[in-house]
Amino acid sequence: MLLRWLERPSVYHVDNDELYEVDDQAFEFLKRCALKGGSAPEEGEFIAYCLSEGLLTERPRGVTAAPVRKSPEPSLRFLELLITERCNLRCRHCYIGDPGAEELPVADIVEVLDEFNRMQGLKVLITGGEPMMHGRFWELNDFLSGYPLRKVLLSNGLLLNSRNIRDLNVEEIQVSIDGLEASHDAIRGGGTFKRAMRALTLALDAGMDVSVSTMIHPGNLGDFDEMERLFRGMGVKEWTVDVPCPTGRMADNPGLVLEPERAGRFLRYGFGGGFHSGGEGFACGLHLVSVLPDGGVARCAFYSDRAAGHISEGLERCWRRIRPLRLSEIGCDCEAVEECRGGCRYRAELLGDPMGKDLFRCAAFSREAGTPG
Ligand code: SF4
Ligand code: SF4
């Protein structure tokens, strides 16, 4: 349980990845319990209720509670940390392209996490490249246990094994799986499907939450129903489905590019949360920032060529420079706008107009499009 003073006083259930708004009185009470270590005797019944609901916990997490201060507005809830450019795969659809060797020093990562925690952050997404290729990954992993945040490792799964999985100080592992065996291996390399699935199984057996990320490509269009059955059956918590952007290595593989009408329908697949969505009245990325391997701070990883600043200036200073985009500013006027929130702004830009429609999302929300598959 993590007390967070966001736009409204809130409680974040780190293990369940659920955020609750509470009123001022409840917030003050919880703050007293969490930070001062005590409560009045007449509050015993309420405490018992909170314990039974998992809102309070007696289990020591071995961490120091961050001082509760008001977050900036909009609040920064999700931090995507691209800790390294290195990767052990050469996926044909990778938006990054051929990997360099840049990586964030551990000391810088720790500073960024400290500041994110003070800013009332909720969830950190550790990614790359392949994050486990970071030269000092295990040293960084040791530091992670000191943060009360929800830590998610986004990996291709290849470096996970039965010996190291239980040493990871993360609550969730997200593995990229881009289809059933044939279509996944065709894009990621022979034998990688089995290894990715093995990583999922190991993480589940170790009691971690697991999620899956899937990119839509011409080879996997017939796989989605079966993938859904597979992932639900295994107990996958969240399944993110997206369309790769034609940048990086994908630009050298034009055969992988799908038209919005063809690919967009598959965006209806997937389940669980997602950190890209905006908030009421705002477009995507309202509560998200990305820290790049060179220390740049950008709206999201796709905007690496337009960083808002550098971590050496401080995360909060960079965050305050990123202007949230209102739905009223973009050219979306359809009924689904509050649900879709204009889709992905970067994709809209690639389609010709950063303030235009994300035609892939339009296809996903189109009533005429019928059932995917
Ligand atoms: S531009 Fe696309 S990738 Fe970036 S935050 Fe928005 S939805 Fe996510
Ligand atoms: S469905 Fe299309 S028009 Fe509607 S909000 Fe999404 S991107 Fe905009």
C-alpha cells in the first residue's frame, strides 16, 4: 500500500496495481498509520477493515516511506526507464533499429528513481533494448528492492532462467510475444517463442505477475484468438496489443507494414490496464515520461529526437516542460473519443498529422469493421 497525493489523495495497491481515491479525512488517517506508525484505539475496527481489504499491510516491505507531498499536475505516475540500448535479438520490427552501446549509469538511475518516488510516482517500467543486457543489471536490481514503487521488467525473456528469476526485485515481468510459434520466430528469431514462453512460466511459478506485449504484423493476424486463449489460460494479468511504428529496423522491412484498416481491428484484442492512456479530456501519455539511455527525458520513447531535457537537470524540471495535450486540441470528433483518447499521437504524426486521427484506432473502434480475425 502506497499513499500518494496525486490530483486527489490516493492509495496505490502496489501488489494489485490498483489505485483508489480517498477523501481528505481517510488520507490523513492513513498517513498517520503509514508515516507515524500509530493510530487511535477507536480506529481499530477501521484498521481491521483496511487490513482485510489489503489497504494496510503488516508485512514489512523493507522500505522507507517517501514523504507524502503533493505531486505536480498532471501527476507523473508511470516512468519508463530505457536503461540500455543493448539487445540480444535483432527483431525485424524493432522501432529502435540497430542497437548502440549507450546505457544509463546505475547512480543516475537511482537518482531518477528517488526523484520519481518523491514526486509520488506509482510504477516504473524497466526496459531497453533488453534491460537484462545492461552491464550492471544485477547491481541495479539490488537497488530496486529499496523502492516502494511497482517495478515492471519489460524483457524478451531470453536471459531469464530458473536460477535468476527469484532474485529479481520486481512485481511484474512483461514478455514480448509476437504471435504463436511460427509467426513469433519469423520476426524474432528461431527458438525465441519457446524461450519467451518458458520465461512466462518461470515468472508465474515464482509468484510474479506476468503480462504480455504483442505487436501486430502480417504473419500473426490469424493467431489472435488462440493467443488470447493461451494467455488467459496461463493467468496472464495484462495483454497489450499494438501496431509497430515504421521507424528503426521496421523501416527496412516495408513488407511488415500493415494498412490501418487491416491492422487496426486487432487492437481490439488485449486485456488489462495500460499506461499509455491519458486522463479524462486528455490525449495519451498524460501521466507518463520516458528516460532514454543517454539520459534524455522525453514525452515517450518515440520522441527521443525531441527530448524535453536531461536527467542532470532533474526529472521534475523536465516533466514540467512537457505540455499535456487536450483532446479538444486534436482533430478527433467521434463518439469514442473519451475511450480512445485519440489513440497514439506519434502514430497520428507518422500518418501525416500529429493533431489528426490515429487511423489504426479508428479502425479498431469502427462498428462496421466486424469481428477481427
Ligand atoms: S505517442 Fe504513442 S507510444 Fe507515445 S505515449 Fe502516446 S500512445 Fe504511447
Ligand atoms: S477512434 Fe479515431 S477519431 Fe475517434 S478518438 Fe480514436 S483516433 Fe480519434
